[in-house]
Amino acid sequence: MASVRVALGDRGYSIKIGRGLLHSAGRELARVARSSRVAVISQRRVWRLWGERLAASLDQAGLMWSAHLVPDGESAKTLGRVRSLYAEMAAVGIDRSSLIAGFGGGAVGDLAGFVAATWLRGVDFAQIPTTLLAQVDASVGGKTGVNLPAGKNLVGAFWQPRVVLIDSGTLATLPARDYRSGLAEVIKYGIILDAQFYDWMKNEREALVAQDSSAVGVAVRRSCELKADVVRADEREAGLRALLNYGHTIGHAVEAAGGYCRTRHGEAVAIGMVLEARLAVMLGLISQAVAEDIRQTVAAFGLPVEVPRLFDADVMVAATGLDKKSKGGRLHCVLPVSIGRAETRAGVTPEMIRRVITESQANAGQR
Ligand code: GLY
């Protein structure tokens, strides 16, 4: 089992990574819990596939647990769902010494974390992510929240877990499309923070695409190490942490234009990374060759790299303006300055965004 520490003083915690870790999840939770009472918030599909294994390990550790199931995916991240979970927490007697665990993909982790952050003004929380995207990104760093009709993640809290338990064996039941979607965030870490890791991914492409367990283990661990370093240095996103938003300004616009159902989050980020690399070329930050390398690498992992022709460019440009990274009317965008290094830059205009989108849609038609 590998362990990565998120060094945040008395709120610090370990990310434990191992194949088959669910078998000892109960013991790991008992180690950090202040009482034996645990509420597990999970998704129906995840619970059907892996619930029995987690339940057995909670029983074995002598924990008194209850399971609270929500629908799969982003549709669970609503204030209405939070409200009904509060009612369930009250009904089963979750008190200040209890622990709430999120068990599933990024959406359930965000939702469970928000419930934990706000129930009784905050109770202990643990993340047990089962998708690659949640294992390498969403479960680490304490961002929790829900969506509003006006936008994604508009209501939330920073609430760090007491432990993150990653069983890479759970990826075996992840649909191939969701696995590839998670790889987009792994590629992102290489581009913005670690050129060596980026090259390693390119070399190990076949093993990673085939879900070779040792390659996946390295990818998950390195991603968690990189994210842990960023969160330690900038927990509240005053600067450095914003770099993790590379690919997300245009990525969110892709998600919005697709009505939040046509593309997976990672697919939208994949397109966003390619187009934001092209913005970096326009601003003279990287060469055309570097942007093309990024496009080819993203494509080699089976991810989309161009905006679908049918997506409405107007909706996309408008969506980038509404993005949380827009400060005082000027769009701040994370752009690569070389492979392994990125910066937040102000000079991107709506016209530039429109140009990369329409050029991308023309490319999409030609390929
Ligand atoms: N997913 C970006 C962050 O945690 O900051």
C-alpha cells in the first residue's frame, strides 16, 4: 500500500492507495473516527458493485454504519438532495463525533463532503473514491459542493477529509469511457507540473490504456503526490491551486454547450487543454510544436481534442465569461508556458476564445 501525506498541520491527512484496500477500509476509518458511528453516502451503481465488500469491512472493524444512496452522476449534486440527506443524518443519529464517508465518483464525494462540512456545523469526513477521476483529483484537497441552475459547484465549502482511501481495484468495473475521462486529469498534472511524468505517460500509454495495474498505480500515486503538494501550498486557491484549472475554462464551456450530458467532465477538460494550449500559442507562450504535442498526446489516450461542430460557439464564449476564474471582467486563464509548467494569465479575450473554438470546430469537421 502506498501512502501520500497532505501536510496541512492538524488538518493533515493520508491518501492511502492500494489494490484491494476496500477489505481494510473499515480498519482505516476506525483509525481516524472519533466514534464507531459512520454514515456512508454512495451511489446506487457503486453500492451494487462494491457495497458488500465495504460493508463487510465496516462490520469487521466493529463500526455501526448506515448507507445512504443517491442517484449516479452530477444529477445528485443538488441542494434538494443535501436537504434530504440532512433528514437522513438526523433520522439515523449522526452526531458531532460521527464520520460521514463519500463512496463513489467525484459527484458523490463533493455531495457527501458538503453534507459533512455543514451538518452540525461540520463533522468528520472520509473519501473512498471509486472512479479514476475522483481518485486522482476530486477526492483530494477538500473542495466540496453542489450545483445550482446558474452553474456548477456554485455552493460549497473547503472541508478536508480525515483520510482518503483509494482501492484501484474498483476501476475494474468503471466503464471504459469514464476511465479515459479520468486519464485527462492525469495528463493535466504532467502538462502543468511535471514534464517527466508527462513523458512517462507517453511511454506507458499502452499499459495505461489497457489498465495495467502497476502503471495505473504509478499514475494514481504521482497524481495524488502532485495534488497534495499544491493543496499544501495553497489550500484555498489564492494562486498556485488555480493551476489545476488548466483545461477547465474552455472545458466548462464545452460541458455547458453539451447541456452537461453530452461530454464527460474529463472529455471536456481534454478538449479544453488542447484549445487552451492554442491560446498559449496565440499569446506567444509556447510554440505550435508544443501545442501539437499536447493535442497528439491527449488524442493518443482516446480522448476528444476538438469541439463538436454542433456545439453552439456563442453559448461556449458566454460560458467562459461566467466561469469562476473570471475576475473583475477580465478572463484569467491557466496556460502552459512549457511542458511541466503553467501560469495564470490575463490577456485572453472573448475574441480569442471564439477563434480557437471555431477553428477547432473546423478541424473537427475535417478529421
Ligand atoms: N479540482 C481542482 C482542485 O481541486 O483545485
